[in-house]
Amino acid sequence: MLRTAVACFAVLGVWAVSSAAPVPKDAPRLTGVLVLDNCDPKYDGKDEYADNLTLLDPAGKQRFRVSGFNNCESIGSSRMVAADPARKCIWTIENVANRLRRFDLTGRETLCVKDVSGSAVAVDAATGNVWALVGPGQIGKGHIAVFDGDGKEVATYAVSGWDMVYDPKAKAFWVADTKLTKLDAATGKVLFAVDVSTWCAASLDVDPVTGCAWVAVRDHPDVRQSKNRLLRFDPDGKELAAVELGGNGPRRVSVDRRDGGAWAACSGPLLAKYSADGKRERALSVDARAVQVDPATGDVWAVTPEETQRLSPKGEVLKATKHAGTTSQAWVVALE
């Protein structure tokens, strides 16, 4: 049963956990993909939970797997994981355990901020501050909270959202729920806001080359005029393309920076590639709960219920790595 985590936001405590040697400053650069899963179907009534954060390198080799997360199914695959390669760390937010956590690239937890209820996180590349979409788990409710590297809240902005992504070209953040909003990273000033759905966006991504954004919006049987669609916008909020998905509800959209197009993981099952002008170029029958285009090669990481697959742009399976169990949902981001 679909459940959206609901909890009030209040920072009540911060603590650090050290269980492994920190990453040396001169350590080789790691790349690959980070997968946060929902392998544990239970989210209450237990002392410990077994959802996992896994780092796979480009060859699909598991570099670490950390268990003990507590997530549940929600709307699509928002950015509940954010990578900060410049500072060699990873941020996560959990939608049941209600924690904002930081890990180094060995999987060692280095910071945890308790009682942060939210749906997405993104890192300001210039400052290292992490922006979180926090609130009661209701569409249109909540706000943005900004935390520094010590876990201290340093700013809040009265913008609600379900998914969020950092735009390195504009030094801005894009936020989506019923609206698509762009904010200046330095000031939090709203640059524009446009309506995109009568219900909610499930996923959002930005092209660091062009500054254009793709947003995946969902239908709901009880919300009039809601539709499953993929939309592409230019840096000023002008709609460039619209793709009607019919009954294929989009879970995640990921930009292919080589050509400005995007891959979408949808129900159906459907894993499809769309050109920058919205034409479908490839359609695969893959039950992907999340998808991430590899920034370096254009290969595609598809997270299915049983495994994470690395696919060629033509859809050939190049590598498959099993999860700890079966996952009903997944959240994914590239480490580059």
C-alpha cells in the first residue's frame, strides 16, 4: 500500500558516528551510482530496519552497502540521496526514520540530524550546504530548510516541493510539486514559478550543459485534469516539450547531457528514452523503479525490484548487481 511518510519538522539533536577510517584527502576519485532501496517491507513496529544505501562503481562492483535505513513507498523517485564529490560525502534523507544523514565515500556515517521529515535533498556545490524539502508529507505543504556542514539550519525558504535538483550552470535550485520553481542558490530568491500539474511531480532533473530541466508529473484518479507527462523547460521557465505518457506513470526522469534528451522509468513497465524535443527514441520493457544516466558514458543505470542494471544506450544489459532483497521502490543518484 502506498504510504507517504508524515512527520513534523524539528531539529532536536545532531550527533556524529565514527565506525571506519575517514577517506584520505588524496584517495582516488570514486565514481558510479548510489542506490537507496526499500528492501525491508516493514516500516513500523520493529527495533531495526533493513533498507540499504549501496555504492556501485562503474563496473557494477559494490564498494559499500550500509543497512539500517527506514523508508517507505512514496510518490515516484525523488532525490532522497545527494552526492557531494567535492567534499567526498553523501547526504540522505529518510521518509520514515526522519533523519538527515551524511556519509563519507566508505559508507561511514559522519553526521546525523534527527527529526527532519522530508522528501528530497540537494547540495549547493559552491558552499557545501545541503538543501532539504521538509514538511508534513503533504503536497503543497512544507518548505525548504538549508543546513551547513555541521548540521546547523542556516536558512529557510517558503517554497514547497516534492523533488529538487541543483543547477550548476545557473547556481540555482529547481523545485517541483504542483509548480516548477527556480530559486537562486545564494539568496533563495524565486526566479520564476510555473504550474506543471494539478496533482504532483514525481521527479525532476536538470541538464548542466544547457540549463534546461525535465520534470515528470503524475496523474491521480481523484484529481481532475491530472496526467502522466514529461515536460522540458528552458532556463527561464518556457516549456520546450511535452510528452503524454497515458497510463505509464513516470517514477523517475534522468537527463542525458550528451543530447539534452532524457530517460524515464515508468509503470507499465516502460523504460524509455526521449529526445530533447520530446520524441520517443527507445522503449524497453524494463520494470525500473528508478533510472540514472551515467554522466560519463551515456549508459543507463536501471534499478529493478531485484537488481541494479547497467544498460547500454541501446538497452543491452552490461552488468547486473543484486540488491540485498526485493525492493518496491528506489532512489538513485550518480556519483561523478
